[in-house]
Amino acid sequence: TINPSISSLFRHKTHAGNHLRRINSGLWKLKAVVMGEAVASGDDQLIFPNHDFAQQAHVPNFQTYLEMYKRSIGDPAGFWSEMASEFYWKKKWGQQVFSENLDITKGDVNIQWFKGGITNICYNCLDRNIELGNGDKIAIHWEGNEPGVDDSLTYNQLLERVSQLANYLKENGVKKGDSVIIYLPMLMELPISMLACARIGAVHSVVFAGFSAESLEQRILDCKPKIVITCNAIKRGTKVINLKDIVDSALSESSQNGVNVGLCLTYANESAMKREVTKWQEERDVWWQDVVPKHSTKCDVEWVDGEDPLFLLYTSGSTGKPKGVLHTTGGYMIYTAATFKYAFDYKPSDIYWCTADCGWITGHSYVAYGPLLNGATVLVYEGVPNYPNPGRCWDIVDKYKVTIFYTAPTLVRSLMRDGNEYVTRYSRKSLRVLGSVGEPINPSAWRWFYNVVGDSRCPISDTWWQTETGGFMITPLPGAWPQKPGSATFPFFGVQPVIVDEKGKELEGECSGYLCVKASWPGAFRTLFGDHERYETTYFSAFPGYYFSGDGCSRDKDGYYWLTGRVDDVINVSGHRIGTAEVESALVLHPKCAEAAVVGIDHEVKGQCIYAFVTPVEGVEYSDDLKKSLVLSVRTNIGAFAAPEKIHWAPGLPKTRSGKIMRRILRKIASRQLDELGDISTLADPNVVDQLIALADS
Ligand code: WT7
């Protein structure tokens, strides 16, 4: 249950005098706090929702939340059945709404929700909303890379486009359960492709279009898709990227390694590059525009079980091989729909923009499924946030009258650096809710987002969740309670976060430790594709009985949760999750690299950045050219977003006598906290530390 110390909030006093009030029966009087005036420091600062906002919110106060939350924990089956009843089920789920075993000591880990229920998520996103009378409502506004280039689709039109592609896929032998890799940028064709797969029961696996040929090949080899959907080229800012070349190389490599994909459906993105200049393999490649529009705009739905797979999404872990996170249909559908509605206080009149790419989980749950299930109008933006200048986001907000704007702290920090004038020259009056995701948002970025972007008017939903959780886990419900800059605040309905110590002991009250979750929730992932054992060991064995998130967390005296970052070997660069082991393998692939060790250090804009210690092979000289080609090795093996910020030459690495690299020491050297190196006497060769320090600036 929720931390009882929340009651201390009611007694809370700050210097912000007239803005903070307690009222009867321990409920808050909701009064706006003008930011500058709230002078209490650190986590003591409460930002109260404004009265008018709270009054119209789905969850208007803390008591309503508590009642709903208690019910969601006390009667999960009843609570989630009710949520699920808002959607179309061809057949209702069985007697048991869910079944679970999270305790590895009691047998295989197993989570099921709505098993036996027959439904389809594409039907619920499109057909159902059309039946409700929203056929002519805009489903997607698309804004191109170049200002002035745009497009839109109503729910009716989106269904037609999705159906045409679904028919094409069926005609080409894609059946229920088959996987399809989608390697596309933020064109409308990306969500269209996802929905078309879902319509026919195929399992989509979207690969972020910033991944390299090697990464794409790795994913092709793992999930053996029937078809790859891509486009010829993309334009991001002023840069043109030839996507098809990357796909060609991935497809030819993977066919040499035993997986031959016979069909590559290629959307001709002529705004970036003319078709004629695209390299082509007649027997394998097909232009989307030549075949898809010829198909019928009606396509029957493939009805699937609530537990049938919906998609695979690869993510990084502590070891080299990416993990195929598998989500199933029913629970994911209900969970993304409910979290979207409550955490953004979504209303049918909203215009919603999430800046994430559909290549990441945020784009799956909160560009595509969550909003469309709610019948929302979604903005899809092709380009980069600072092109042609750092005012672009607010230009787009004004152009479409965006009401809910969901982004990442790294973007907030980068726009903050560009100066307020880029923001204030736009109206932004339409905005009413802001959102943040991907990493902890530092309080100063939070304040800037709140004060400057939101004119101290819009609550910020700082949503903590993960690829694995499918949807929001800890998040403010705007209007329901006061916020603290930098805290994700309280758990969503049905979520029981626990903070444990190293021994797995649940900590009470004010504490810090490892963030786990007790009991399942509908949006939880069900397995790692093809490797259930890795699923169990990675997430359920560290602290038996719990799902372990990999994040550190503390809870303050008021019960607010504060995420503190990863505690495993995962680095979070601009909200992108990168495994240290992955980067190390990419470096070691370089013929002149003998050994590499990678750590994450703080970065002003990116949150964290990648810092690599490299030992060249015997006889190779340190040089800037070698540094460049080492970085290139990471770019080509993973993708540009994983490129190390710094290469630090290492004659040797600090290792224990048993050969384990002591990353703690490397992190201190990398962040130049040389007086905090700690005990180095357990090193096999303590001299390496001095050598590394001496080479710090070379
Ligand atoms: C990791 C998950 C969930 C969508 C984007 C990233 C970090 C995410 C927050 C937040 C603090 C956050 C965590 C988490 N993270 N959101 N609001 N506050 N940390 O998904 O790639 O699966 O990464 O991102 O460390 O474990 P992902």
C-alpha cells in the first residue's frame, strides 16, 4: 500500500505562505504555486496544481487517487476488468483475469492477463473509434522535416491505409505469429506498418532507424522476419541518410548467416532522395507506392488471444547481446490506454505530441497505441527538434495547437541552453500538460520546463517506466497532487513499487535502495524472445519474488519516489539505453584494440555520456586518427547515438587479482574525481591507476 507517511504532506509547511494550505480531513486545498515564490529547497518544494486544472481532471484530488489505487491493489482482477470493458473483445477472457508467478524459487516466472479473451489492438485503435463516431477526426498530423511540409490522416483514412498494407502483407504470406521487421523513420508509414501487423496478428519488431547495419542484421538473425519494411532515405535536419544502403548490407550479411529475407518493402521517401538513385535488387525489393495502394481498403481482422504476442522490441542489457522484449496483446492494450488517459489527463479535444521515435518503447506505447486506443489526435514529427532553429518545437506547438507535449530531459536541457527567446517568441497558450521521460529530470531543467515552456501553468508528468514495463509505472497524475521537481511522485494504479536493500529486504518509509516491483501489472513483458531463462535471471533472480528494474531509487518522508539512475552496467545517453558491454565489443572488433572498458559519466545535456578506456594492441601508437577510427567502429557496429564522447588511452586496466575490471575506479578517473578513488590496494597492479591519471588529457 501507499506509504503512510504521505500523511505528513498534510502537515507540510513551506515558506511559500499563501500558496500552501492544509484543509479538512487531510486533503489539500489546491492552489497554484508561483514557482519563483516557492522557496523551500530540494525535495521539500511542493508545486501545487492549479485549481481549475484539478477540477476538470480525471483524478481531481489525492483522495480519489487513493481510493482508486487501493482498489487496484486490493482487487486487481475487478479493477482491470472494468478498464478492459471499455474495449472491444470478440470473446471475453476466462474466469481468471490474470495469473502470475514472479517468484523464481517457486517455479518458472509466468505472467498472464486476459488469457482466453479474444480481441485485436488494431481494431480497438481504429474500427472501434470509427464506430464511436470519430471517423472524421484527425488521427495523425504529420509534420515533415522541412517547415511547411505536412500531411494528415483521419481515423477513416488511417484504417484504409492500414488495411491496404495488411492485405499486401497477407498476400505475401505473412501470417499470424510471423515476425516483421520495420526499419523506418518517423513517417506516417511507421505507425501504419505497426498497426497493419497487429491487424493480421503478425509480430512487429521496429528497429530504430539510427541503428547500424550490424545491429539490424543481429535483430534479423534473432527474429527471422518474413519481410523487412523500410524506406529509401531520410532527411534529418540538413542531413540525408541513405537507409536502403544500410538495409541492403544487413540483408546480404544475414542471408550469408543463414537467414534469408526474401522481401524488402521500400517506401519511396522522395522528399529525401529520388527513387531512381536507390540501389535495387529486382527479385527482393518492392516500392511500397507501386504495390500497397492497389490493395483493398478493407481488411478483416485476425482475432487473437489476449496473450498472443503483439511485438518484440530489442533493448540493451548488461551483456553484449540485445534482448528481445516481448509484449502480448490484451494486457499491453489496456495498460497503455489507461496510463495514457490518466497520466496526461487526456480529453478528446487534446492535440497530443510525443517527440519520441517509434523505434523506442515510448513511441510504441505513447505515439502509437496508447493515444490511438483513446481516439486521440497524435502529432508525428519527422525531423529534429532544433531544425531549422531551436524554436521549431514551439512553432509546431502553435501550428497544431498542441495541448499535451511529452519529451525527454535531454531535449529540455538542450533547448534551455539555446535561450528563452526561442521559446517566448511563440504563444504556447494551447499547452496544458507537459511530460518527461527517459532519465531522471534534474530540478533545474524541470523548473525551466515548467516556468518557461509551460508558463508556470502546466503540470509536468515525469513518467518513470521501461521497455520492459510496457507503460508508466511511477508518474504524477496531473491535478491530483502537488509535484516536486525531479520526483516521479507516486505509483500508477496496480503498481506496487518496493525499495529493497542488497539482501532483498523491503525497506520502509524514508529510504533508498534498489527499485523492484511486487506483483504483476497488465503491461509487463512476458519473456525475452527465445530466452526465457535470461528473462528469469536478469529480472527475477536478484531479489526473489520481485521484478528488479535495474534502477536505484529513494523514497522521501512524504512518500515521493525519486529515481536515481541505473545500478547495472547500462548507460543512459540522452534517454537511450546502451549497454557498456555492447560498446566494448564494438571497440574490440577494431583490429588495433586489444581491450576496452566503458563507463558512463555525467553530461550536461545528454544526462550521461560514454567514456571509453582503450588499450591498443602491442606496438600500436596512440594517435588521434586511431581515436577517430575507434569511434567509427562503434558507430558502424551499433549506431551514431552510441559513439563514445571520449577515448582515454590505457596501458592497462585496473583489475582485481581475479581479473575483474574495477569500473568504480574507472568512473572516478573518467569524471576526474581523483581524490575519491577509494581503496585501490586490491588491484592486481595498483600502478595502472597512476598511468591512467597521467594519460587523462592525452
Ligand atoms: C530506463 C528505461 C521508458 C521509456 C524510455 C526509456 C530510465 C526512464 C525515467 C524517469 C528516471 C527514467 C530508467 C529506466 N528512465 N524514465 N522518468 N525518471 N529514470 O526506456 O530504454 O527501457 O530505459 O530509463 O533508468 O530503467 P528504456
